[in-house]
Amino acid sequence: MQDWSHYGKGYVRIKAYTQSPERFLNLCAYHKIKVWNLVNKNDIYEMNLSIQDFFRLKSICKKTGTRIQITGKYGLPFFFYRNKKRKAFFIGIFLSFFILFFLSGYIWNIHVEGNVHNSTQSILGYLERIDVHHGASKKKLDCALIAEKLRGEFPNITWVSAKITGSRLLLEIKENDNIYKEKIPEKGAYDLIADKTGKIVSMVTRKGTPLKKTGELCKKGEILVSGRLDILNDSKEIEKYEYTDADADIYVEYPLEYYQQFSMTYQKPIYTGKQKKGYLLQVGDYYFDFKRKPPWETFDTTTNLKQLYLTENFKLPIFYGSSTDYEYQTGEFVYTEKEAREKVESHLSILLKSLEEKGVQISENHVKINIQKNVCTASGTLLAVEKAGKKAPTDILPQQTERNFDINE
């Protein structure tokens, strides 16, 4: 630790050859000459002392008959002297400090914490629109204004703390979890109309007047459940109308045409096992591939890239990684009848699964597979059952007028 405290001014390590070491050291102490790391090696004393104190030893050496030998020179003065011809080196050091000082006046990391409902990317995207981004000048940023604008842009943010620490902008956020409430649809008069043509296989009405029954056919656009309720009097005549939001579970069965055709011959790559790997660098839209183009005519290439991050949220448009080329040759193959049927069934299974995920059930499957002249054809009809009915405004009719009867008539 003593060495580092004298490194800026410089110090030397010496060997002292003397017949009276006690007197030499006592005179050093009397003249307030500091020495450290004192070592005795075969009556030869080694020690460190500053440059100024070294030049003050001349009179002490004469009095004690001591001979001095310098064994090492340390510190910045000697470092600069040894490298005085390396101008580019010192210019580089000066520029490095200048660049660090210049860059310290900008924001290079924006850290957001406490957000749950609003993603960090959406917050950073909004900050970009108000000119708060990586590389923005700290002098131009108003933390109070940033907090105010964030609260105005995101209604569920109740509290924001924005502060600048070094070259980081720290945003602490608190959100209101009760702001997201389920919206209740407005009430009104609506009919349920058919959105497809088919046969009604199930119908359970909760509100409204059903105009169709189970087993009947319906056409697209036809009213299934009316939102108008007819209020009858004792004579079974319509006295007035009331309106409601029709609600029912209606399932309609309708046909789906299926067709698939493909050749029994197909081409498939056969990999030879030869491969060539190299390194890849992407800067923006420019690619630099550091491997020679392979001599093969046909090959596949796989790449593995990683993006370079300066900070946790500051992504640089620089990607690095590797790419590998795999040689292959194209071979021609023929499906067997079993493989062709498996391909059709696989394709059909994917379709049925996709329909099932959308709430469509298949009640009957009438798809047949036919293989003729190196062509496989799958065609037929699927009977699908799906929940039907979409809402449409009910036509409002004028109310029935009541007749006033005279008792003398």
C-alpha cells in the first residue's frame, strides 16, 4: 500500500553498502527521510524511498561512508520517461479519457422495475416517442416530466419515480391492479340469426322466441330465435310486444367437402455427411461470412446467431455466431400404398384437430382414398357440427292500440 501512495510521484529501490547501518538509518530518520520495505541481505540493506528523499542522501552517505546502488525505478515519472517516444500511446490514453468523459454525459441504460401489466418493451417504446432513449443527453432529460407523461400514457400506473444515476435512468413503477374490469355489454333487443346453412341438431333457448326446432333445416341469415316477445291477452291475441336480448345454444350440422391429391413419386434430400463450418457476423443488414463457399452444388445451411447487448435493455444491431453447410443429394422415391394412406390420414388428422380446436365436431366421415396411375386422391364429405347463431338488431314494431268499447253498443 505504501508503494501505491508514492506511485504518482515516483520512487526508487536502492541497496546500501555501509559499515555503520545504524548510524545511516538514524541520520535518515533525523532528516525525516522515509524508507519502507527495509530488508537486510548479508549486511546489505535494501529499501524504497521517494525520488526527493533519494537526492537528500548525498550528505548522509559522505558522513557514514555509504555507497548507494539503484536496483529499481517505479512510478509515473519513470513510466512516462521510458515511453516518451510512444506518442500514439499517450494520445490514445488521452482520447480514451476524453471519450469516457464525453459519454458519461449520456444515458446508456434504461432500467424499468415494478411493472406487471405494462411490458418493459411497451414502456421503452413510448419513451422512444418522447425522445427518451439510449444515447439521450442527461442535460435534456427532466425526470419529473418523464414521470408525469408515463402516468398520463398508461392509466393503470399510479406512481412513477424517475432518477438518473451515473449513465442509468432508473424508473420505479407502481400499478393499479383493479383498473382492469370486465366490460358488461349494453342491453338491447337482438335476434339470433343463422350464420351457416344446415340442420339443427340441438337447440336450448334461454331468452327470446324460438322460430326453429331441433331437426329442422335453416339457411344462412334466417332468424333462429327472435328477440321480440309477443304478449297475448285472454283471447290469444297479441296485446303488446316486449323485447329482449335473445340467448340460446344452437348447434347446426352441415357438410364440409374434402379433397386432397398428390403424386406417388417425391424427391427427398440424402445427406452425404460432409459439412463445412464457419463464423458469421451481421452488422445491421450486412452479413460477413468468414468461410469459403463449399464446392458442392446442393447444400443446406444452418445458422446460430446471438445478439450483442451493451446493457440489459440496450441491444446493438450486431449479431455473431456460426453457420454450417451440409451437402446433400436429391433422390427420387415412390410412396407405397400404406405410406400414401398414412400421409392422407395424417393430413386429415391435422385438419380434424384444427377444427376441434375451433369448436367444430365431426359427426360423420365419408372420405375415401383412391390410388390410380401414380396419383393418390382423397375426397369425400365431412359432416360437421358447430355452434351457430350471431346477433342482429331486432325490428321494433309499433305497439298494438287498445280499443275502448261503449257499454251501450
